[in-house]
Amino acid sequence: MPDPVQIAALARAAGRELPPERVGPAGEVLAEVIALAETLDDLPLEDVEPVLGPPGHR
Amino acid sequence: MTAIDLDLDLLTIARAREELAAGRMSAVALTEAVLARIEARDGALNAYLHVDSHGALAQAEAADRRPGGGPLEGVPICVKDVIHVAGLPTTAGAAGWRRMPTRDAGAVARLRAAGAVIVGKGNTNEFAYGIDGRNPHHGDCCNPHDPTRVSGGSSAGPAVATSAGMALAGLGTDTTGSIRVPASLCGLVGVRPTLGRVSRAGVVPLAWSYDTVGPLARTVEDAAILLGVIAGGDPDDPVSSEHPVPEYRPGVDPDVRGLRIGLAEELIELAEPGIAAVLRETAGRLSSLGAEIVELRFERLRAARAIHRVVQLAETSQVHAPWFDEQRERYAEPVRRLLEAGSLIPATRYLAAQQARRLLIDDVARAMAGIDVLLAPATPLVAPARDAATVLVGGGETEDLRTALLSCVLPISQLGWPALSVPIGTDDALPFGMQVVGRPYTERLLLRVAAVVERWLPWPERRPRPATEL
């Protein structure tokens, strides 16, 4: 899990600075989301166009 | 004849329009009956955040003065409180967040042009960020079949109002499942249209990649009438489509002969055994009417949860960016921490999730080659208790309530395709629905299939029991 200093730095870089007491709760959720995101790491994404816009309109 | 003579609990839009057009009932009488029902029941059900009695009666009086009228002339409708109605507050179910729109949302403008009477704004999860209809700021919406149980959300208010006779239909939004889930738990027909089929102009977003606007209704025909009114391009919504809007009503004798119907096996396996059994039995009945049933599995479906979590969290966080600092202390804690975390998701993770989503869509499209529609549960269980944090699901496992309610609808939401929920059964008088899913702009076909299914559990058999019996 990213440490609080990393979370705070990430928030500053994102332009969404967090009050000190919010770093922990945000970090917990982010850790869970990153863990889920990592389950997509092994997918064959080369040459795959991301869905940006209504996905059903072909 | 008044709406009370007709029995507000049995009345459909189609029947109401017949009576209104023939002059056998007035729009004022119908609206007065709905307002009286709200007075009698909404204290216990909490479907409305704002009731516009004066405005609704004025609209009804105007409807009575217009001869003929549009397809929804005089029909009382509940609009989810993330959708702007001119002159009424939009609170999005939040605390201390309020907008006073001077223009109707695109879909509401179409309802009004069709003669609808907008009764008020329906309860919703805070900023529509939830699937159960619970609201810590304004009180939970309660299931009219059993008020100790959740209504489902986040289009909770429109669903409950429609089910309990406090409107004849509702206008909601579906991002992950927020029309289909309350439709399933409240015994209604709910349509998530093709993304872009209905204008999103004037709607408080949840996640741009997933948001749709759609109807909740008592019958398939009513849902089709509503969809026909609200569908279509809107210059104020760059995502909306100019794809032609067909006649959606299924007609007198819809059939399924010759259709190839897929069963989403992974999703059926998530459901409680009783629900799965009824779904398979429904498929069997469709087969006996001439459809071919095909069991399908999707290689990439298991990636849906991760995709959705990343994409929605990031997008919703950005939706709230303009007001987040000011609103921070007023959010309920679960929503606040999700929004804070969402702003930290790297763009690379977001883009990878959207690439994975493309793989999932292509996988489903390939598996559905030659298949006309797909069937899946709308919810894996009937409405849980309002104080439940966890529930038992199909495999006998315990799961948190949110994950369980999302499990069958979330994967389908990745596609951008249309999906509706139609009731197929009840368990101890609590209803549950089945999703009918199709390719983009096949809503007419989905409604046709749903109309056949609906014959086996018509509205009079799945409406809530009278309040005196609860």
C-alpha cells in the first residue's frame, strides 16, 4: 500500500490536495482499486483501442 | 369515472391514456388521486424528495384543456432527483447541494412535450452513487412490497413511486444498474437504453462512460411508450445519437419464433438457486414458443469488476471536482472517500481499464455472433433487508450487499448496449427480474421479448399488496 507521503504527493500532483486526516482513508480505497487494476495487467492490450466515447457506436 | 374508480394500483399508462382520451377520466382526477396516494403512503416509503402539487395540478388542468394530446398527456411521472426539472430543485440526494434549473433536462423536455405531468423529484442514493436506495441525508427509500427492505437504487424514488401508485411511471438513470436493479426489486420494467439513445443533457453525471437515462414502468408497453417519447438526438448532448427512433411498442401478439437467445451462464450462476431456476424455466418457455436457447460463456467477463471500479471511480471523482472542496464535509463518509481516492488514479490505469473494456466488448460480441438477445438475472436475490450489510448469494457465500446487487448488471453495463429488466417471478411475494440484453439500438427487439415474458407474470400479479396487508 502506498505510504501517506506518497498519497499526499499524488494528490498534490493531481491538483486535489488532501487534508492530512483524509490521506489515510483515500489511501485505503486507492490500494484496493490498484489491486483490482493490477488484475488487468496480464491482458493482451497491444494494439487495443481504449473505449473513449460511447462504446456501442460502431 | 375517476382514477380511484379505475384502481390506481392497476392503472397503466396505456389504460390511462385510453380513459383520458375518451373523456372518461380527467387528468386532474388522476393527478389528484396520485397526490392523495403520496399523502397517504410516502411518509412510510420516502419515494419523493420534492412534490410539486401545485405545478402538477396546473399541468393536469392544461392537459384537460388540450383535446387529443400527446402520448403521455395527463400521465403523472416521478423524475429522479439527478435530472433537472425547470423550476424544481435538484438536490441529487445530497446534503447541502442544490441547483435550481431554469431549463428542463433534454429527456424531461420531451416528456413535457408529450403532455406528461411531472409530479416531483424522486429519492436517490447520494449523487446516485449507490445501488440500494438508501440515503443517509434524506432517509432511505423503502420497498413497497415490504418497507423493511431496500428498494434498490439509485433510481429508487421513481421505482417506488411507480410501484406504489404515487406516479404511473418514472424517469431514472442507469450507470451500473440503477434502473435495472430497482426495477427488479420493485417488480417493474426498467430500460437501460443504448448509451446515447436518450439525451443526458441536464442530468447530474455519475460516470460519463456509463450514464444512461431511461424509463421505469409497470408494463412493457408503458416502458415502450416512454422510451419512444424520450429517445432521440439532442443538440445539447454531444453524445446523443440521431439513430432513427422506431415504434417501440411490441404490438398485439409479439412472438419469439426464430430468435436465437443466449443465456449468460456465468451471471446465472451468481443467482440464488430459486431465481436461476425461474430464469431457466422462462428460457424453456421461450423455447417452446419457437426460440432457440444457447448457453454462452464469456472469457473476459471476470474483468468487468476491475474495469468498472477504475473507470467509474476516476470519472465520478472528476465530475465532482468543481464543487468537491466546498462539499467535502457534507458527503457521507463512504462517498467522500471514494471521490478522494478516484482523483488519485493514474491516467495510465484508467486507459488500461478502458482498453480492457474494449477486449470485454469484443469478446461478448464474438460470443454473441448469430445470437439475437442475451438473458441474465437482473439481481441475484430479492430485496434484502434495509439494515443488511451482507447477503447470501448463489454459491452460498456471504457478500457485501453492494457487490451482490451489482454483480449481474455491472458486467452488462460495460458494453454500452441496451438492457432491460422484466419481472419473471416472486419469492415470498418479493419480485425479481431478468435482464434482456441486445446490441446497440435493438431496444425494440428487447421489448418484444420482454412482452412475451411479461404474459407469464402480468402487472396485476406482481403489484405490491395493499398497505393494509403489510
